[in-house]
Amino acid sequence: MGFGEQKLFLNLLKEKTRFIFFPFLCLLVVFPFAVSASDTKITNIKYWSSDDYTRVVIELSEPVNFSKNHLTNPDRLYFDLLNVTLDKEVRTSFSVGDGILKSVRAGQFNPSTVRVVLDLESLTDCRSFMLENPVRLVIDIQGSRTKIPEKPDLLMAKRRIVIDPGHGGHDPGAVGLRKLYEKDVVLDIALKVGKILMNDPLYEVIFTRDRDVYLPLEARTAIANRKNADLFVSVHANASQRRQAKGIETYMLNWTDDEEALRVAARENQISLKKMRDMNKKMDIVDIIKSALLRENKRDESIKLANYIQRSMVSRIEERDDLGVKQALFYVLFGARMPSVLVEVSFISNPEEEKLLSQDSYRMEIAEAIVEGIKKYFQSTPMIQKVVELKSEGRNYR
């Protein structure tokens, strides 16, 4: 063991002292998986930052149990991941310095436990949850930091909307009988939505992706949070084993026992229906909903947004079945701190709707309907006096 490794190990060992646990500060969800320690590794650690929020993601080869604690003097959180080892390629120590998180440190605390320490600058809330396929532990840290605003060139009130085309890259999403890929359809619709909105000076649009690239689900809401978006709209095409299934539906984040909603969420989360059912039954439902929906009472706003988009799509697109506004635990909506919805624009698995989705005119109808719903939502909401900087920015933030 080299000197650097010895120092890191001693620092991690010190975390056993001055133990203080705040049960109401950090919401903890532990998933009871039984996995062999010799086969399970931490493969990567990464983060995203915003003004008052930092998301840390710990990527793993398999799901694991974990515990979380808070220590003071100095202020830090640490996570013990059980029955796991560090991959030799993982960066075990790096600075963040974003005003909320100073740095991240990781080390093999004992032969079967890895400890990840988050050195804090500011902490008001902390949420953590495990996602699958790929497996990763997501840690959301909320804090406050003193900012010295840059002097903008031009200021005006604008609405910032993040449009999220589902899937992408090596993840095609659902595939129709005629080999139409969901990832291509929803990217085209999302770009059309953005183009229409950007013609109005009241709106600023950010795409989670604007080309055929893969983006993890947790990165999508992290982009919206980091950019302090007013809305987050994720665009998808539906699929079902029943070829006759068709129609349009819009989802918000919440627990559900509706079997069809569970199927949709399982597919979009890229997990099995059984695991989706287990997540609804075994998870501490109250905590996970609080951790995902506690966004300054944004749940009601998400319901309102979902209804406006759904009604607009059904009324504008002729002869499409209205499947309504529904709710389910979609990973892509976890942790969003603004009104957020997931739109299933049609069933790509239905031959008739796949044919429609292949047509540019139909995609434009869908895009125009989504825009109409977004605008009606804002018209119903008191104007937020939000000042943003107007200057040339790239349209894809990653």
C-alpha cells in the first residue's frame, strides 16, 4: 500500500469517530439484494452541479445494500456500500468545489465494504436511491451557497424548458414491426417542439440530447435541475405486447398499483415488470415519494401540466384514443425539482400508429400539441419574475 493509499485509508477510518445521525435530514432507501462480494464492484463515480444542488452517481456492477450517515467537524456524509469492492480503474478522490460539495473520497473500508465520503460545504437536504440497468446509487445533495452574479449583457424574463427525447445511442427504446426506432421518433418530435417554442421570445429551450447519443436517466433530470428549468418534459413512444394497444397518455411521478402503468414504467426504466412490482411493494413508498416529489409543492403543478398536454394532444390529433393522465415511478423523473411529466405520444408497437409516427406531418402535429399544452400551462400560472441571461448558448447541455 503506497503512501497516498495509506493516507486515504486513515482518513476513511476517522469517519468512525464523532458519529451523529440526523434521521430527518437525509431520506434513505435501502434495497435488500443478496449479491456475492467477490463479483460486485464500484465501476465509476461522477457528479453534476447546479446553484443549490449536486447529484453524485456511484455506478456498480450489481445492486448492493448501503447505509448513510452524517458527521460534523468537519461536515460530511458517508455511505457504506456492503459486499462490494472498488474497481482498480475508479478515481478514488477528486475535488468538486461547487459551494455545496468540497470533494469526494472513496476507499476500501474493510474487505467487504467500500466507504464513499462526501465532504460538504453546505447541506440542507439529502436524498438517495438505487437505480438499475445499469446499476447506480444516486445521491442528491441540496444546499445553499453565496453567489456573486455575473453582470449580464441583456436581461429579460423567460421561461426555461428542458425537453428530453427518450433513449438514444445504443438504447433504441421500443422498436416497431417496420423497424421504426423510438429513439429516432422522439428525437425528431422533441426538436420540433423546441423549434416552435424558440420562435417565441418568452421561451428558452434546452435539450437533454439533440442528436443520437446515449444519456443515463439520472443525467436527464440533473441537467434540468442544474439549469434551473421551469419545466421538464420527457418525450417517449409507447409499446405493448398487445399489438392492438393504441392511444396517447401522459404520466407524472407517483406510486401506482395500476398494472398497465407499471408495465410502461418498467419498460422505460429498463427493468423487468417483476422488479417494478417489487419496487412498489418493498420500497418505503412514503420516503421515496417525498424524496422525489418534495420540490416546493411541485406535484400539483405536474398534474396540471400533464392534464394540459394530454388534453391538447387528444383534441388536436384526430382519432387518437385518450388513455388519460396517469402516474408511475419513472426513474427519469426522480429528483426533478420543477413540474415534470413523461409523454407517451403513440404506440410504436401498433402497426397503424407506427405508420403514423413515421410521417413528418404526424410528428409535427404531436409537437404542436405538446407546445400548445405547455403554453396553456404557463397561461394558467402566475408569471414568475425570473431573470435569466440572454446570450448565445449551445442547445445540448451534458
